[in-house]
Amino acid sequence: MTDDDASFPVRVLRKWHEAEGVVGLELVAFDGGKLPAFMAGGSLELTLPGGIARSYSIANAPTERHRYLLAVLREPASLGGSAAVHERLREGDVLPARGPWDDFPLAAGAVHSLLLAGGIGITPLVAMAHQLYRQGAPFTLHYAARGVHAAAFAAQLRAAPYAHRVCWHFSHRGVGERLDFTAALARVPWLSHVYACGPTAFVAQAVEAARRCGWPEERLHIEAFGTR
Ligand SMILES: Cc1cc2nc3c(=O)[nH]c(=O)nc-3n(C[C@H](O)[C@H](O)[C@H](O)COP(=O)(O)OP(=O)(O)OC[C@H]3O[C@@H](n4cnc5c(N)ncnc54)[C@H](O)[C@@H]3O)c2cc1C
């Protein structure tokens, strides 16, 4: 982790279409060296073309020190950040970055981790899934998206050695496959840690279900990405 105020330059090595409305970014150090270390669930602040600063979760494995992988959803009513990423940012651009911050960390030694991703909220949870798998720690990842076409990192998750731990919930296919938060909580051991990330409304539903089940606050971890 770096000093909160220190900014460092990163270069956009690759930018690609990751899913409908989502671009992927691979950022590397401007000098080609190692980047500041991060933990699974960590995030970075980028100052984008036009001068606006926005936070993004880092999706790759924390063992990788040569790059940060991000996925950025185009907010339809964006006032700057995601519009700048989608429309103005180019491969080769150099941006000031701050962080990474360890603001959504995994709890050590959990008996089980339940990861609940809503849409673009998958980004920190992919890094967590990777880390938990590497540690041999039990986990389940529920990924709710409109459809596979709109699900960032779908190909990566389907090819992952932990693919059998991923439960997909595509809302466009009908009610049967929607994520039932209460049912997901009921299927994991009571001492599990729960991590929910996504749009504000998704995270609020996860919190409401956990509280209804009497889930202790210290085993409930959330990160909300926006206003909706
Ligand atoms: C720790 C953290 C990690 C994040 N990680 C990711 C990530 O991995 N990927 C990702 O895509 N995003 C991520 N985000 C969200 C990201 O930082 C931006 O907030 C998001 O992309 C929207 O930025 P924007 O500038 O495009 O939209 P903004 O212009 O900030 O608008 C965001 C939304 O707010 C609404 N809005 C804005 N102003 C008003 C207003 N005055 N009245 C009513 N509504 C308003 C807009 O309609 C829009 O829907 C993360 C956020 C945090 C805090």
C-alpha cells in the first residue's frame, strides 16, 4: 500500500470490450517496473482525461505486481468518469493513480466466504475468489447480471479452476434464476463471512436479507459502487 496522497503514473497497456457496456483496462507502471502492492478487494483512484477522479476496484490476483486489471461500466447518465474511460481513454495514455487502498478486505481464517456480486460489482470479488482459491479456503461466488453478454469476466470465471463454485443468476432468463439472497445465506455455514458488492440497490438487498437472517454485522462486508 502507498501513502494516500502519493500519486504515481500508470500507462494504459490494453483497453478492450469486456462485456456489454463494460470495457476492460490493463494498466502497467509508467517505468515498466513493479506497481504498488494491493490486497484482494483493493481499489485505485484514477484521474481520467478531463481531470475527473474516480475509484475502481482491482480485479486481478494480488500476486501480480506488474499490472492492474480493471473493468469499467458505462453509466448511462455519467457526468464524466465512465464516459471518459469509454470514449476518451486510449491505449498508451498515461494517467495519475492514487492508492491502492485496502478498503474491502477479506477476513483472515473464515470458515467459508460467500461472495455476492451484482453486475460490475464482480470486480473486487474476482480478485477475492482468486485469492481464496489459492489459499485453499472454501468460498461460493454468486454472480447476478442481466445476461452472460453483460457479465464482465464471464469467460475467465467459466475457465477458472474454481468454476464449480460460481453460481450464475441471469435476470433476463426469468425469475427462477434470480439471486435469492436469503437462500444463498441459508446454504453456507453460520460462521461464514459475507461480501456484497455492486450497485447501491443490490448491496441494500444483500444487507436487508442478512439482517433479516440475523447475520452478525462483523461478518457482513459491503462495497457499493454508485447511487442506484
Ligand atoms: C471503492 C470503489 C470501487 C469502484 N469500482 C468500480 C469498478 O470496478 N468498476 C466501475 O465501473 N465502477 C466502479 N466504481 C464506481 C466508479 O468510481 C464511478 O462512481 C462510476 O463509474 C460512475 O462514475 P461516472 O463519473 O461515470 O458517473 P457520475 O457522473 O459520477 O454519476 C454516477 C451516477 O450518479 C447519478 N448522478 C450523478 N449526479 C447526480 C445528481 N446530481 N442527481 C442525481 N443523480 C446523479 C448519475 O445518473 C449516474 O447514474 C467504484 C466506486 C468505488 C467507491
